[in-house]
Amino acid sequence: MPLQEKKRGMIGKTTFITNTAMLQKTISMTYFIFRISLLSVLISAQSCSTVEYRADAKYVYINDTASTIEVKGRHSFVLNPQEEYAFQHVVDGAKENMTPNDFIPPFGDYAVVISNNKCDTLQPLYPYKGVKEGLLGIENYTSEKLGHNNFKFTYHFTEEDFVDAKPCE
């Protein structure tokens, strides 16, 4: 009997050594795959990284007329004589170094300005050239740089804004 127990012990010892060696190889292979995967993720993250910039614009509208003005569009507001209205507009995904001409007023391509029961419908004058009328065109604002990609745009309503206005229907 002692011989059989010894044989069983040898087989068990061989099996244990074999299992341990296989386990070590499996662990080594797992760590190797993990390290390669981690390295590829880090390399791809580094090469695909993009920086998004933010642009801040403060729009200020000042009524330099003796009449109350109402603006209807994406942003609607009412201005009494000599009053001002302001709001902040934040844009994500902007260019790194913005200039005032890179901004677009927040009204889109259409706005109606009402004063003394006269309406002036503003539209792009020459859309193919980018020239826009009144508060639709950024070139009609005075701009002030407040910081990196941060500007203040001021538009003054004057009596000239209502020269082409027609009675409201």
C-alpha cells in the first residue's frame, strides 16, 4: 500500500505543478492582453483628442429714439425710450481665436421691429454676400473684446432704423 500512496502523491504533485504552471501562464497572458489594451486605448485617446472652445457674446440693445420699440424674433423684447436690454449668448464648439465677424446675431435671418404702429421686417439684404439689415447684421453692431472669445456687441436703435417701416397690418 505505501507504494500506491506514493504513486498517487507523485501524480498529484505533477498535476499540481502542471496546474500551477498553466495558471501562471494564464495570468501572465491576461496581464499582457490587459497592458496591450490599455496602451492602445491611451494611444488612440491621445491621437483623437480634440479641443472644443467656447465663445461668449453679450448683446446689448439701446433705444436712442423717443418711441417704444418692440422686437419680435428668436429673442423678443420691448424697449422704452432711452432704455437698454441685454442678454448673454454662449456657443460651444467655437474656433480657437474668434473675431467679431465670426459671430452671428441671435435673431437668425428674420426679425420684426415695431415702433409707433409701424413695422419694419428685417431680412438679409444680400444673403449671398452675407450683408444683413439692422440688428440682423453683426457689422451693424459696435463690438468690444472682453477676453479670449468673449465679446460685447451693442446695437443702437435710431430713427433711421424706421425710415422704411410701414404701417403694421
